[in-house]
Amino acid sequence: MAVAFLIVSLIAGIISIGMAMYFRMLVLKEDPGNEKMVTVAGYIEDGAKSYIKVQYKVLSIFVGALFFVILFIPSPLEPSERFAVWFNWEQALAYAIGSAGSMVAGYLGLYVGVKANTRAAQACTISTKAGFDVAFFGGAVMGLAVVGVALIGVSILYWIFGTPLIILGFSFGASSIALFMKCGGGIFTKTADVGADLVGKSEYNLPEDDPRNPATIADNVGDNVGDIAGMGSDLFDSYVASIVAAMMLAASIALITNIDITLDPILRATLVVTPVVLCGVGLIASLIGIFIIKYRKAENPGKALNNGTYYATLIFASIAALFTWILTLDLNEEGALLLWRVYFAVLIGLASGIVMGFTSDYFTREDKKPTKNIANAAKEGHAVVILSGFAYGLLSVVPPTVGIIVAMAVSYLLAGVFGVAMAAVGMLAIVGTIVSNDAFGPIVDNARAIAEQGELGDDVIRTADHLDSAGNTAKAITKGFAIGAANLTVFALLFSFAEESGINDLPDGINLLNIGVLIGAFIGVVVPALFSALLVLAVQRNAAKMVDEIRRQFEENPKILTGEEPADFKKTIDIATKGSLRELIIPSIISITVPIGVGILFGVASLAAFLAGAILSGFVFAVFMSNSGGAWDNAKKWIEDGNLGGKGTEVHKAAITGDTVGDPFKDTAGPSINTLLVVMSLTASMFMGLILLFNGGLGLITF
């Protein structure tokens, strides 16, 4: 009966894709606006498609090469459980499907995003609610595509192969693509954004999104490839990984809880499919929440987005309770009690995600104390605003840390390490709503730019600004969700890796007093710092080229500044595209080769310590950079709204410096660490068979 419940998730996934297509149709039916708006939107669409085309060509080569590597690594399955003895073709096939699924979901969301922006701008001429509806349904396409592809892929692969070890390949494919999409998109968008700010705003005092600025279109393209396709791939990756981690734990260990209960075959089968079933339920809740947002008349867009999250949460809790009860019908009293404990662990994870999201909101929103204090610090100069934002970014690490600790402790007490894994599933159960809210942000950001460049007037621009403000808040909340979910997920993957690799059977287990284990932990702590440095330096190098190009255009063609001739947008887009793809090479190599190298050299215990060190330091870096960057950005916007003297003052210029520093923090390095952690954790599990060949998993160097 338990496996039959996979049909719930499969049907939910199919409905999700169908609804994404329906929302796509609704968006495309809307009026795209006047000729200038259509022209600007066309530039953005062409730039986004050009970037994604080049990126997907590179990714196809990468996926093809890694497919053959996976094909020849030792299979995790016993020969009796496999369709073929000589090759690991099952995981290789699943890897290719996961990669393709992630690319399809990203492209679909991107396609609708670049169509929705001008339509949302035109809808703002009618009302705030009309603009909100167009942008939200455009974002919902991405949210539903991500969840639909994930659930269909996981359900079908488990139905065919009957083991989570094959779905591990699917998750690894999703993660490797997400790394490219998130990092590449982040480098692209911040290359353009930093260049536009340093020259257009600071040197020439051009307004935000001024069409005379050559980097404006590249910046708008970056919003789509970074915040829509990139963040969508990031959450797709974490979503699938959380499901796989929970399934693998349920399938691999005899005693999965701190409760003395032995798993009989029926209970084990039920626990293995429970993550997939509950994610299907979460998708249903997200769909209902989307329609509630549509039909409730909320003129405050930020409140509407937040209410959608609340509605989806309550609906999920109710429907999940019903399905949990149904799943217990085949179980004895002891098994039923365990399943109810798992249900409450899921709710703890979901509640923790909401708390983390709104903690990020508090530390980044322009009407809250931290952001206002950073803005006031700008009165003291550039250095002080940097110090203030840095300090508040560090402070913002504390509340989510407490949230993660509470979620882990309570979920473990409820259902052991499996409970921790299910808390991660709970945190991402309503990911359809979360991604929809996130994609709303870049759509309204683009809409605001198109409204200005389409000369729709101050009233319409203010309406678009109102939506843009809500979008910034939504993006901050999404990043909180993403960081928390990624960390709970990689902890679950760590538990799974320890069980599968036999670390618990080693004489010392993971002993931090062992030099090899300590070395692994030390390397793990350093990798997120190295990764962040590489991405920030990538933005710096590419932004310098962008600055030179913008200055060249202004100096060689003064008619650009007078508005008599258009800027050369294609050149700036080309700089951002080539630079972002070139800079991806080293971070991508690090994410896959370093875990394998640690495992081969020092053994599986050292590799587990490496993952633990990376998770802990990565969490700090991700939260700190995401929140400090968001706070600097909103401090600048608060000043631009007329506070502390407004635009053009020395205070404003200091705030622009903070925003420029924060751009690669919040949109490149910070969010990309989530993907790094998941990729490294999945790499450890995927290549475990290879690592175990070296001295039985003890490594080439033993202490």
C-alpha cells in the first residue's frame, strides 16, 4: 500500500506542470505595453536567452563527461539488485535525468519571467493588484515547474528501481546544474549591477534603471538568470536532496530512531515513501495557497505574499495529518506512533523555516531597526557604513542558528536522525509557494525598470516601486528558507553517508582527536571561505571590465548621455556572459574534486568530518553575507526614498558603497554556498564506492 501512495506525488507533479502551463498562458495573454516597453523587454529577453543558450552548451559538455565518469565508478548496488553487472548505468541515467530536469525547470521559469516583466509594468497602469497578479503568476510558473519536475522524477525512478540509491544520481544531477546556474547567474547579475552603480550612479548621477546606462539591460538580464533560473535551480536541488536523504536513511538503517523499535518490512517501506508523499501533499497545499492569494483582495503586496506562505503552511499541516493517518492503517501501534512522531518532526522543520525566513526579513527590511541603523551610519562616511553592515550581518547569524539547533534537537527527540531528515523535508514541503514568491522579486524589479524606460509616468513607477519593495522582502525570506533547508538537508546527507560508508563500524568512528579526522574538518571549514572568495573576486574582475566598457561608451559617444543614441547593450551583456562562465571553472572543480580527494587520502571518517566542518562554516558565511548584503541594499533604498537628505548627498554616496560591497555578498557568494554544501555532500555519497577501494575506506594516509 505504501508504494502505491507514490501515485499521489506523481499525479501532484503532473498537475503542477499543467498548472504552470496554465499560468504561463494567463501571463502571455496580458498587454505587453507600448513600443518602448516591448523594445526594452525584447533586449532583456534576447540577453537572457543568449546567456542561457551558451551556458547550456557548456553544461551539456560537463554533464556528458560526468555521465561517463559515474558510469564506470563502482555501483552501490549488489549484482543481484541490478539490471546490469558491469556498469553503474542506473545512477548514470538518473544523473542525466536530474540534470535535464533542472535545466528544463530553469528555462521554463526564465522564459515566462522575461515575458511577464513588461506585462506586469503595463498592469501597474491599472492598479497595484493588477500588477501584482501578473508578476505573481509569472513567478508561480517557476515555482510549480520546479516542484513538478522534481516529484515526477523521484516518483518514477523509485517506482522503476525500488531503491533511493538510484535517486541519489538524480539529486546529484540537479545539484551539479544548480551550482552552475546559481553561481553563474550570480556572477552575471552582480557584474552588471556593480558596474552600473559605480559608473552610472556614482560618476554620472544617472537614476536607477536609466536607459542611458549601458549596463542597465545586462543588470535586468542578470535578475532573470540569477534570481529566477539560479534560485529556482538552488531550491530544486535542496528539495530533491532532502527527499533523497530521508529515503536513504529509512532504507539503510535497522534502528532509525532513538526509540527502541525494529523496522519490519511494511514499516520500512512506509517510511521510505513518506518523504515523497508528504512533498506531494505540500505541492497541493502550495497550489491552494496560490489561488487564495489570487482571489483575496489584498492591496498590500508584501502582506499578500506572506499570507500565501501562512495559508500554504496551515493547509499542508491539515492535509499531511490526513495522509499520515492513512499511511498508519497498515501499521501496528508501535509503527503508527513512530509515523506520527515523524509528522510532528516535519511540522517542526516547516515552522523553523518560516522563523528563519522572517528573521532574514527583520535584518534586511528597510523599515526595521538594523537597516535604519546602517543607513544612519552612512552619515559618518563610507567606512562606517561598511562596518555597521558587517556587524549586523554577523549578528543575524545568531537567531537562525538557534532555530536550526531547536529544529534538530526536537526532531531528533521525536524520531532520531530520520526525524532530522524529515524536518528538512518539512522546511521545503511548500517550496512551490517559496519559489513563486522568490521569482516574483526579479519580475517586479524588471517591471520597475521597464516602467521607467517606457515613460509610464511617476505614478506608475511608484506603483512598480511598491511591488519591487515587496519583492525584495520576499527574496530575503526565500534566502532564509533556502539556507536553513540546505543545512538541515546536508546534515541528513551526512548521517546517510556515515551509515552507508560503515563509519559507525570503525574502531574510532569519527574521533576528532584523530589527526586524519581533524585534518578533514579543518579542510572542510576552509572550503566555504575559499569558495566565497573566488566568487567575490570573480565579480570584482568582471565588474572592472564592465566599468571600463561603460566609461568607453560614454567617452566615445557623448550622444548616449543626451539620449540621442542608444547604448550598446549587447557588448555589456557579452562581457557579463563570458566572464561568468569562465569564472565558474575553478569553483565547480573544487566542489567535486576536494571531497573525493579528502576521502581517498584520509578515508571516510575524515571525509565525514570534512562535510561537518563545511556545513558549520558554510552556514555562518551564507547567513552573514546574504543578510548584510540585503541590509546594505535596503539602507541605500531607504535613503533614496527621501530620508537623511535623499539622493545625491554624501550620505547617499556612502550608502551606494555599502550596496556595491553587498551585491556580490547577497546575490553571488552567500546563496551559492547552499548549493556548494549539497553538491559536496552528494559527491561523497555518489563516489563512496570509489573511495572505499582505497584501503577499505581508511585512505592512503593513515594516522
